[in-house]
Amino acid sequence: MISPMKNETLFGEDDGLLIPDVGPWTEDKFDLIRLYCQIFSSAMKNKWTRVYVDLYAGSGLCRIKGRDQVLLGSPLIALSVDAPFDRYIFCESDPERFSALKSRVEKNYAKHNVHLVAGKFEEHINDICSKIPGKSLVLCFVDPFDCDFDIDNLKTISKCARGVDFLCLLALQMDAKRNVPHYLQLDSKIDRMIGNTTWRTRWNERTDIHEDFAKFLAREFAQSLSEVEYLETPLHQMREVKTLDKNVPLYYLAMFSKNQTAFKLWAQVLKYSNKAACSNRRSKCHLAQPSNGPTPPGIRCAAARKSAPAVRTATPNDLRSVFAEFQVIPLNKASTFAWYRKSSRILFGGSPPRRSLSIR
Ligand SMILES: C[S@@+](CC[C@H](N)C(=O)[O-])C[C@H]1O[C@@H](n2cnc3c(N)ncnc32)[C@H](O)[C@@H]1O
């Protein structure tokens, strides 16, 4: 059963249905989508009809390879925000994943306004668009396994409502960069992803012969969306997610919007979830209850909410991700940490901890 937890929730429980294995870096993706959904849905509440669309929804739960913990996938993360969206649309092509997602949504989120679409989203664009009110503000998460998708479908969805923001996973390092010679030939899936064939000429005529193929394509993707009035997302606003062990780049997570507000919100998310948070997540720490200071999104003090039990203890990187301006100082070899402001005033500290600051 998935506990009725709010936005800070990252964890579910094995319910006997399909739980696919994922790489450890997936946690970084979930942090970013969780923070963005939380900020977006709260900021736009009572201003817009807010619609969350997940084109590659998955089964709703997953498990990091080699670990026992079960993580909420993007659709359930979006359902768990403090100010739920007015409507949710989830598409999933794999029948077993779809069936697991449907069961989980019906069992745990029955009161939310959810539309489930079985099959490839490309084959249901009209259906998806018909479920989006014209005056709504849409956050559309695009989370494919690889580069095999057609940007024209996003351009079509972009016309469904007054505002459609895309949070896209661009699997350029994982897929595109490993197959450069193949993709340089005509009629590759990169043509569909970028939406033109002229990128090849620009690549061949590039002035910097050391230019990175993935970075080049990320810019081309942004340029292509700018043809339908999207602001051109610069590379530095795209989060590069890397493997935890070897620091190998995997993909970009990038926001695409016609409106500057989305970039302001995304910048906040990037600030909270700084690069350090996207590296080593394994060392655990125990932290004393904060004496004062802000409560960051995604983290609550277990003691402050007695009804909701802690699920796990925060790691240094969890906290680094939300307190970008704080430094973490190891106190001893047993991985107990103190947290300092830059001014050196202790905000959190303790060894052993009196109470744990926990993420639920
Ligand atoms: C990387 S997983 C996404 C998982 C999910 N977003 C999450 O964060 O938990 C991609 C998912 O999209 C599904 N999928 C692949 N192609 C699809 C398509 N054309 N339309 C809808 N779903 C698709 C796959 O079966 C898989 O479950």
C-alpha cells in the first residue's frame, strides 16, 4: 500500500504488482520532478486550471537496482503534491505497466481527477488534447527511454491549451552520443526528435570540431521548439544527470516554455537541487531537529507531524539539494554530519541525533 503522503514522499511499498528496476540516478530525476511539481502546482493554484500530463508514465513505482526501497514514479509523485493538480493524464504503452499504474491510482488516489490512456501516446494525441481544457496551464513530462520520439507530437500538444510547459528528458548522452555515425546518416530518429534534417548540415559545418554532439543536439532541440514560440532554453538551464559511480553523463532534464515564469520556477528547482545533490547519495547521516530556519520543500520534521511516520532518514545530499547555501561538515567517521550556514552558525547538528529530520 502507498501511504497517504504529501509531496515530500518518495517512497512506496511493494504491493505485489510490477515494480521495474531503475538505475540509481533515477532518484535525481524524481527529486527534480517532485520539486518542480510542488512549486508549479502551488504557485499556479487558484490562478489557472492546472493539468499534469505524463506521456511516458510507467507503472507508478520502481526500485533502484540492488536496493529494497520502493520509489514513487513520476505519476504518483505528481499526484502527491501538497496542492494537487486539477487534472492528470497518464499515458503508458506497456500493458503490464499500465495495469499496475491503473490499480495503484485507483487504490490510492481515487479522489484525484485522473485520466489513464493505454497505448502509445502518439496514437492518442486527439484523445489527450480533448481532455485538456483550452484555458488550462499544462505541465507535460516527457520521459522516454531514448531519443525515439517525434517533436512534432509535442508541438501538436503545445497547441491544446493556453500554456503548455514541457519538462523533457533528453537522452542524448545515453543514446545519441553512442551512435553518432549511425545518426549522421539520413533518416535517423534524431531527425524526428529534432524535427528537421538540416541539423546535419549545421553539425558538419560547425566551427568547433570538438563540439559535443549531445550539447549540439540539445541546443537544436531548443531551437526547434522556438519555432513554435517557445523561449529558447539555454544549455546552462538544462540539468545534466550523471551516473553516481563514474560521473558519466546520461541525459539532460530541461524545461521548455513560452513563459519566463516557468524558467524562474525551474531555476529555483535547480538551485535547491544543486549539482552536489546529484552525485553521491549513498552516505547516510542523522540530523538533529532544526532549531529554526526555513522548512524546505520536500522535507518535514517527523516530530512536527506525528501522524505521519518517517520513512527514511535524510542523506547529506537530500539536504544539500534543498539547502544549496549550506555546507555539510562531517563530524566523525560514522557519517554523522553537522550543518552550518556559511556564517558558521549551526543550523542542524548532533551526534548522536536526538531526533531525525526525515523525508517522507
Ligand atoms: C523511462 S520510463 C518512464 C517512467 C516514469 N516517467 C517514471 O518516472 O517513473 C518510460 C516509460 O514509457 C513507456 N513508453 C515507451 N514508449 C511509449 C509511448 N510511445 N507512449 C507511452 N508510453 C511509452 C515505457 O513502457 C516506460 O514505462
